[in-house]
Amino acid sequence: MNAPNVDTQQRIHAVLEWLNQRIVGQERLTERLLLALLTGGHLLVEGAPGLAKTRSIRELARAIAADFQRIQFTPDLLPSDVTGSEIYRPETGEFEFQAGPLFNSVILADEVNRAPAKVQSALLEAMAEQQVSVGKVTYRLPELFLVMATQNPIEQEGTYPLPEAQLDRFLLHVVVDYPDAQSEREILAIARSEFQHEDVAPTVELDPADVFEARRAVADLYMAPAVEEYLVQLVVATRQLDELAFGASPRASIALDQCAKAHAWLNGVDYVSPADIQNVAHDVLRHRLIPSFEANVVGFSMDRLIDDLLEAVPVP
Ligand SMILES: Nc1ncnc2c1ncn2[C@@H]1O[C@H](COP(=O)(O)OP(=O)(O)OP(=O)(O)O)[C@@H](O)[C@H]1O
Ligand SMILES: [Mg+2]
């Protein structure tokens, strides 16, 4: 590896370390944020209220000096509230595009399941194509574009679950859990000091060029043929399980490939091992597999199914 790459790697690492100082005991979430950043993917995050979902994405945006926008999804939201719309200007007699909140680099799409399908699909389309079409005109979203959508696991009345068939547009589906007692103490200490003092500025700053360079390095990472075969066998195996109505699509293979590479790179290794694939497998596959009707009836756990899958497919 040449010098500039090592430098980028150190800077990205510094971002992760800084995030882990600011967000205590949620190392899985912070690492997943970086995997998304390193691959150009988007995250769906599920967790009870108050588990630092907002805090983590906001802190990431600060660390990479990117524009941040939170969009609260509600039942009365319209697609144009998210994408923007053409506004008539009487002075000029022309229509002018007024960009919506999506035109920012880091987006928190909060409680996506509270907005109707039309709004959700406007978001999913923007994520997939990195552009927004209004009327006949297409507008490019920022080159660095990262969406973290949140979903509350507590069943609410009047929510619109994201369409299962579109969930696989999210690179990762992360489940956030409660911090342990020691982390809870540290969270209190941080909250108290933040209450008393000025906000702490990020100690690291990354610019978009660093991110793009890192993405190229990640994409170039070596994966041995045997490891690639292991990845393929894992995905193919999902299509033969009785417990599933639908297995993983090729999008899942691509996501596994990208996330495993990003995971290896983030750990300073220049080749992918089966352990990298196993590490990301749950978060990559969890939302892409659809249980069969029969399986869903009897206390089915998708995570356990993925555990079994990892047990069953021989590791090279
Ligand atoms: N792991 C943590 N480290 C540091 N601070 C934390 C952590 N978890 C929660 N907090 C603090 O608790 C409060 C709630 O966090 P935050 O607003 O990010 O939660 P959230 O997951 O977005 O909740 P909601 O689902 O209600 O939007 C904030 O003041 C945040 O700073
Ligand atoms: Mg929040």
C-alpha cells in the first residue's frame, strides 16, 4: 500500500474512534455507519427510542464535515416535501426547482414507517439512483450521499411497514440494543459534561476526497476465489430453506462483497477472510430474507436462521 492510502485509513479510523468516544457502547452501530460510508450504501436502523440513533448520525456528519438534515416522516408528508418541487415565479413567469431536504449529504430519515408508501418510495428511489426526478427534469443529489433511516420496533397504530420487496435497497439493517450498565454510567458522565460545557468539536476532520479515495481502496481489496465461493454458497443456500418464502437476491451478494471488503479494510487488512463475511452477514441479510407463512407462525427468529446458515455452509 502506498503512503496516501495509509493516511486515509488512519483518518477514517480516527473518525471511528472519535464516534466511539461520543457514542458509548454502540460499537456495532458506529462501525456499520462507517461500512455504509466506505461503500456508498445506506442503513436502516431499528431500535427503541433514546438509543443514540440521532446522535450517531449527527456526529458522523460533523466528523466528515458534511451537511446534515433530519427528515421526520409523518402520515401527512408528501413526496415533494422530501424531494422538493417546482415553484412558479411570477417575476420571471417561470418554474424554478426548490430543492427539498434530501439535497444534503447526510440524511436522517426518522421513523420512515410513519409515512405512506408514496413518500417511502420517493426516498428509496433517491437512495438507489442518487437522483430525484420532478416533472421531466432529473436533479443529481450530492456526490457524497448517505441515508440512515430509522424504524421504531414498538408496533404503532397507523404505521406503514416498509415494503418487504424494497427493503433490500438498504445495504445494512442494524438492530440497536440497550447499552450495558458501565456504558450507561459513561453516558451520564458525557451528558452532564455536555450540559455544563460547550459542545466538543470533532478532533478529526475528513473531507469528501478522503471518503472517495477510501471507497476506491475498499473496492480494490483482494478476495480469494475460495472466499468468493463461500460468499456465493451462503447466498445460494438462502434460496433453499423451507423457512423462507424468498431467499437473498444478487443485491445481497453484492452487499456482502462490499461490506466484507469494507470490514477488512477498516481493520487494516488488505484481503477479505471468511470472518469478515460472517461478521457482516446478519446485518446484510436480515432484511432481505422473507420468512414463509408457516415459519412465521411459530416463534421464528431470522437471526437464528442466519446463525444456522453460517453453521451449515462449510468455511474454506
Ligand atoms: N450510547 C450513547 N452514548 C452517548 N449518549 C447517548 C447514548 N445513548 C443515548 N445517549 C444520549 O441520550 C439521548 C437520546 O439519544 P438520541 O436522541 O440520539 O436517541 P434516538 O435513538 O435518536 O431516539 P429516538 O428514537 O427517540 O429519536 C441523547 O441526549 C444522547 O446524547
Ligand atoms: Mg432520534
